[in-house]
Amino acid sequence: KRTKKPEKKHFGKATSLYTQADKIIMYDQNHLVGRAHFCLLEGDKTDQADAQFNFVLAKSEKHIAANMGKACILFNKKDYKRCSWTFSKRHSKGNENCPASVRLGMGLCFYRLGNTD
């Protein structure tokens, strides 16, 4: 049985390191995406994560990790139509190197929308 105590310790350490990194590379896209995914892991900072994903996507709309995070938020909000659009419009069409996780996410959205063809 796992305890939450060590996990809290690690989350605290990660938060401290991200805060220190903010002073060095605050607007670096990869830093912001990493911080946003960390916010999603914490569970109660979805709005903060969404804002960071939106910031990165405004500068680079095809940033795969930012799009995946944005799609995760939309999926958890049960906004499957926008979630599937986020996946399909930005990555799959004409991209033969599209990651399997993107195709899986699209499939889950289409399934939830009742489109099983």
C-alpha cells in the first residue's frame, strides 16, 4: 500500500525546482509545458495548466506536448468534440509520423461522441 507522504515530499521539491527555473527561463515553451503537465498531475491546478498551454499554443500551434495537455483538459471536461478537433486538426491530417497517443486520443473522443465507424 502506497502512502501519500513521500509523494507530497516529491511534489514539494518539484514545485520548488520549477519556481527556481521560472527565474531563469520563465517563457521557454518546454519549461511552460512541463510546468503545465505538472499542474495537471497535482490535480487542482487545471486552470493554471490551461493558461500555460494556451500561452504556448499561441506561439506554436503545433507544439505536440501542449496540444496533448490541452486535449487532456478538454477530455476531462467531457468536451469531446473540441478535444477531437485539437487532436485531428493539428496533428493527424497529412502527418504520417503522428504519435500513437494522438491517434488513441482521437479514437477515444470519437467513441465518446458515438462515432464508431
